[in-house]
Amino acid sequence: MKQLALVVPCYNEAEVLRETHTRLLEIVSQLIEAGRISSDSLIYFVDDGSADTTWSLIEELSATHAHTAGIKLSRNCGHQRALLAGLLHVEGDAVITVDADLQDDLAVIPEMLDAFSNGKDVVYGVRKGRESDTAFKRNTALAFYRFMHLMGAEVVDNHADYRLLSRRAIEHLKQFGETNLFLRGIIPLLGFPSGKVFYERHERHAGVSKYPLKRMLSFALDGITSFSMVPLRLIGIMGMAIFCVTSAMSAWVLAVALLGDSAVPGWASTVLPTYFLGGVQILCLGIIGEYLGKMYAEIKARPRFIIEQTTR
Ligand code: UDP
Ligand code: MG
């Protein structure tokens, strides 16, 4: 029988943790009773440097309940790294990552296991609709997925980080040493057989989102710059086009100045290229700078997380 591990990243989730634990434990117990998973299957809560009572709650739940364990990161490393810490730490033939806030429907876990039993190494949880999200989040998410496809990155639409990975998939995931972690871009690169299960996304059970706009934007930028060279290439193409136009303009200016007898003191033709090229150059520098910064972070290759403590 296969051992299942559930990895739940938690950042200041004290308000919802008890409920999440109760529901997960119920599912794990049912699956064990039904003989679907082995009795050493575990729920791992990864405390991502919470400032509230999350860790003491995790310690309490681990001490008082079966199938419950915790991992404490030494500081807040972010959702993606907390997920990775869990994935790389836990044992288990199959590992499911799921958010702590009960937005992802836990009822599809047996379906994920079915797909796993049928030979899928990766099972993506895909949201059927986004009614529970604000219109803003829905639209920005849609734009993001469109843009990612346009940029040539392979991502599964409407899939966040609710997924099952097989032991084999996790072993290979270890070879991806990136600092700017964007798991939903990396997992499809594993190339293993994959399946999807569809679910309705609920409202957050309690507490508030830990992804304010600033974090969302930086996460989206990570996704784009980690998986696509297209922006850099566009700069090259744009540079070439601008070079052609400005070369023609220069030839025209020279011709008027040297051959004609009426060199018109052109205001527009002086000012426009200055403004335009200034803007283009700064934009290009910004894009190049973004990649350069990412490279800087990658080259330093600092540890992506540090586990301070575990409950077992
Ligand atoms: N999370 C984390 N570290 C962070 C931010 C978030 O471990 O720095 C966890 C959080 O506790 C939750 C999951 O990541 O379990 C998703 O975060 P959240 O629900 O706030 O994001 P949203 O669903 O609003 O995009
Ligand atoms: Mg959430």
C-alpha cells in the first residue's frame, strides 16, 4: 500500500489551522480505513516563519493527533519555498500539496489518488471557475496565463499549487536548483505522465490572503523571467527595427543638410526621437536589469530555505 504525505504551507494561518487539520485528518483516516493508503501516511504543516501562534498550534496538533507533523522554517521564505521545503523533506510514495486556507476542494484528493494509481506522476488540481475570486484577481490571472503562453512557457491554466507528485517526480524535482522558484512552471518540465482533476475553488475559510498585489506582481514576474527569454529577444527585435528607422532618418537628415539649400530647423524631428528613444532605452534597460537581477540571485545560490525544527 502506498504512503501518502500532505504538505500544507502555513504563513500566519492560526485562525484556520484547526479546521484545516480536522478536515485533512478526516480524509486521511477515511483513506486509511478504505485501504487506499498506508497507515503511516502523514499531514505535514510547514510553518513559513509565521509571526502568530501557527507554530505552537502545529506542535500541539502533532503532539495530540496521529498522522500529524510539522516543519518549521527559520524565517518567512515565501509560499513556493515553503512548498519545496515540504516536498524535499517528507517521505511518501505520493505527496499532495495544498494551501492551508481550505480554498482548494479537499474532496478531490481520492480522485488524485486514482490518477496516481493509474500511473500518473503528476496530478494537477485545476479550478473550474473563479467565482470566489474578485474580478480583479480573475482578470489579472487570465491575463497572466495568456501572457505566459504567449511567452512560450508551458503552464497549466487555472492550476495553482494544489497537486499530487509521485516519489519519482519529487526525486527529479531535486535537480532543479533555481532560487527564483516558480513550481507551476517547473513541474510540466519534468515531462512525466500527468493528469488533471477539476474542482470549485472556495472562499478562504478564515484569515486574509497572504498574497497582496505587490507579491502577486513579483510572483508573476518570476514566472515570466524564469521561463521565457522572449522579452530579451523582443528587445533585440525592437532594437533592430528602431535602428532601421533611425538609419533612414539619419540618411534623410544628411541628405537635406548636404544637398538641399534649405535645412529646415525641425523641432519635431529633433524632439520626437529624443523622447521616444529615451523611453525605449530605459524600458529595455529595465527588462535587462530584471534578468540580470535574477541571474545575480541564481549565481549566489543561497539556500532556498532553512529548516529550524521538526516535530518528528
Ligand atoms: N503562504 C506561505 N508563505 C507566504 C505566503 C503564503 O506559506 O509567504 C501560504 C499560505 O499560508 C497559504 C498559501 O501559501 O496556505 C497560499 O496563500 P494565500 O491563501 O494567502 O494566497 P491566495 O490564495 O490569496 O493567492
Ligand atoms: Mg488562498
